[in-house]
Amino acid sequence: MSQLSLSLDSSLLVRDVAGDYRLANADEVLQAAQRVLAGQMRGCEALTSPQVVRDFLRVKLGALEHEVFGVIHLDAQNRVIDYVEMFRGTVSQTSVYPREVVKEALARNSAALLLVHNHPSGAAEPSRADEMLTQTLKSALALVDVRVLDHLIVAGSAILSFAERGLL
């Protein structure tokens, strides 16, 4: 087997608009990985397979250079309805509006939510503002019978869970 065929065996190929195959670039590989992980999450038992959720979040948020706040919507059996990236911020902060989170939860008929955001700094420790936001969202969502099951902070490959830390 030639060296070229050995290197192609471990490479990912994509088909271009003309129907020809070429080596996939890094962005195309990451987009494909996100689609696979999102497919695994949708309709799965999110709480009995937290590793799938963590893997999805690492790929989706781990390498971003700006903060993003998202929500994983769950049905009454804690199956994933959808992931929605709701707010985009700067390198160190993002503005989150509880009213918009409540509206999105009602629009998707969510029974529960997993709140997620990233820290581009690489430090997964929650700030006091993160803790206050979580309590504000939890209170606002409770008024419309939507439970907040966790708030996950992604910092590179590290993920901190508010529920595991007793902060929820």
C-alpha cells in the first residue's frame, strides 16, 4: 500500500458541488462532528447520558474566542428537544435576558432546561454574576413550570456543573 493511500485511509473526504471528492478541512470536520453529536443528543435521555451532552458542548463551545449562552431544551421525560444558542458576547461577558429565555422555553414547550455557556479564558469556575444569573433564570422559569436541571460552564475541554457543585 502506498504512502498516499495510507494517509487517505485516515483522512475524511467531502464531495464538492461538482461531485468530486477532496480532503476535508478542519472546519468541515468540526461541523460534521457537531451534526453527529447533535443527532445523538436529540431525543436521547440527556440525564442518563451526560457524556454525550458534555462531548457536544466541548465541540460546540470549547474553542470559541467569545462568550455564548445557550439552552438545551428537554421534554417531560428529559429527552432533548433542541439546543439553542441564545446570546453571543465578547471575550469576557455576554448579556442574558431572562424574558427571552422564558419565551424560548414556552415556544418549544420545554419541561426542563440545561443552561450552558462558555468561558473563553479557560477557567471553568463560575463568577458571582454566573451564580446570580442562574438563580434569576431558575426563579423566572419556575413561574411557568419549567425546571432548570443544571448550568454547565465550558472552558476548553473542562466542564463545570452547577448541579454537581451544589450551586443549583
